[in-house]
Amino acid sequence: MSFSMNKSPVPLTQLQRRKPQPHPRKSNSIPLKSVDDTVKRLISFLESDPCDTDLLLRISPEIASSDKVSSILRSAAEAKWRYTYDTEYQILKVFSMSRPIHDAFQLYLNLFVKHMIPFLTPEQVFQLNLHTTEQVMSGIAATLGGKKVQAWDKRPDALVVFGNPVFEQVIPTIVVEVGFSESYQDLINDTRQWLTKTETPLALVILVKIEENTIPLQHRKSSPGFASTFRRLLLKYGDERAYAEGGIQGTAVDEASFSRAALESDIVTSDWVGDIKVYLELWERHNNDIRLREPRCNILPEPTSSHDPTIRITDLIPDGCRARFGASFDASRTVTMDMSMLRPLLVRERDNLALHRATRAFRPGRRAGASDPDYSPN
């Protein structure tokens, strides 16, 4: 699908026309002052479809709800892209389609919940589930179209909820925020919002920061050795668009002949992804602000000595639901998050990220919109 401007745009819901909050200097969001600049950034991002890199634009509600921008977002939503608009800090966030490193933590959480039975009763574990549904945020009053608006929606990377969804409304208890392209300060802002502005109070935010060391990677990519390897792989796996962009004459590799498994065996992960550093923090609400519960847990590179984070049963089961378990509920119980289970998942997903990046380099025709016969990169 081409991300062009439709005639009947759908504006973002519940945008608040208010003065922007002071924004952290270390945010990775890109400040833009015009509709046209925003449109250019959006189209460039959507058509390049980067892996594990979200787009963060700091734009006013007037720009976000403009006909041109809301039309682009409408096309993106039809193509299954996800986005949110943070009305407090006025940041439009468009999530990348492929998120291998983020997926590693999703996989880990599924394993984590399944391994709780030795620590919690089967009945307690049965009522714990993972969601990624949007949650209603509140606490900021503003006016939009003559109406007072006091809420907006925010989507977590993962959400632990308690309750049996067949018989009752589940209650969110723990939010997970994973940041790859976001700065640490952006993640702290998200954490503060989750703990102080949700309609249903949360017990805990698990903050996971992933940093890629791209400097050695760029040095490798500028070396003659990589240039030679890249051309060899391009000739072997490139589609028509890659051939054209690389100035190569000849017959490109069609989709039927392309083998993703063969490409995976032909690439070296370190040629496509820099070394990654991963750490985790547990944050909780304290009075009217937030605080770090325990020291940061370093995950990658694996430290010589480290601690595993501890989750309390009171984090998982809301206060009003504990009586249903009677004497079997022990408020002192805790569950340790075993980082030795997470590390191999992160290493594997780093390999997957390398494959995603290589595939996009040699098969750019697969990028968003390429399957549409009316697709045009321009």
C-alpha cells in the first residue's frame, strides 16, 4: 500500500489542545513544526520499514490531527501499522512492523508465567495472563472541539493482567516497557505515566532498555571486505529493486527462487547488528511520584555477578482479589525472574534482527506497500 493522502481523513481521537509539557533534553523524539515535514518523515519511515526502530515525532495536536497527517496514519492503520499519540508530551509514536528484540521479552514473559506454579498455586497462575491491549490514561484536562477531554489511550509492550476473562473484567497489574530506539528518559516518562495516570492503579513497571553499539558496525560496513560481501550477497539474493538501486545489470532473483533460510546461513550477525547492551529496572509508585524498587539488573553482556529481579505476589494479584484464595494466599511470596532464560532468547532474536535487516537490504520490494500494484516509492 502506498502511504498517500486520502480524501476522507480520520483525525486522531482525543487529542488535547494544550501547551506542551517541558520535554526531557535526552528524548529521542524528533521535533517538527509543520504538517509537510511530518508527512515527509512519516512516509519515509513507513516505506523504509526499519526493524526494531520506532518513529517518535514531537508534534502539536494541530499537526497530528491535520487532514494530511491523519490521512497518512489512516493508510498506515489499514496496512496493520500501530501508532499512539501521547497527549502529555505531544509525541506521535509509530511502531516498527518487525521487532525481533522486543519479541524476545514477549517470549520470555510467556515462559515466566508458565514457570510460576512452583511459587504460586495453580489457581493463582491460571488467572494471570499477558495482554498488549491499550489502556486508558487520565489526569490531564484539556479542551478539544469545545469538549473537555481528560483521557487518552496508551499501548504497552506487554501487560500482565489478573482475572478470568471468561467471567470478569481483567485487572492490569504490571506493565512492561521495552525501549530500543527510545532513549532512557523517554522510557522513564512512559513509566511515570503508567504508574501515575492509569485509571486502574498499576503495581509495577518493568523497564527494559536495549542499546545497540552502532559505531563498530558502521566501521565494518564501510570496509572493503564488507562491500565485497554485500555485492556477492546482492547478486545471489537481490530482487529487481535491489539490483536497480545497486546499479547491477542482469536478471534479479525472483520471489520463488529466493530462500530466506539460505540467506540466514550466508550472513554474519555482526555485519548487520552491533553488540547489544540490555538492562532491566523495576519501578513502583511512591506517594505521588515513582521510585526504583531495587538496583538495576544488567542482562547483556552477561555480568560476572548480578542479581535476578524479584516480583512479589502482591504485584501480580490486586488487593481486592486476594481474599478469593483464602488461606492459600501468602503475601510474603515472591517470584524470581530468571535472566538465564532471557539471555539466549535475546541472542537468538539478535540473529533474527540481522536476518530482517539483510532481507530488507536485498529484497526492498518486500517493504511496506510493495505488494500493491499501484505502489510508488515517490
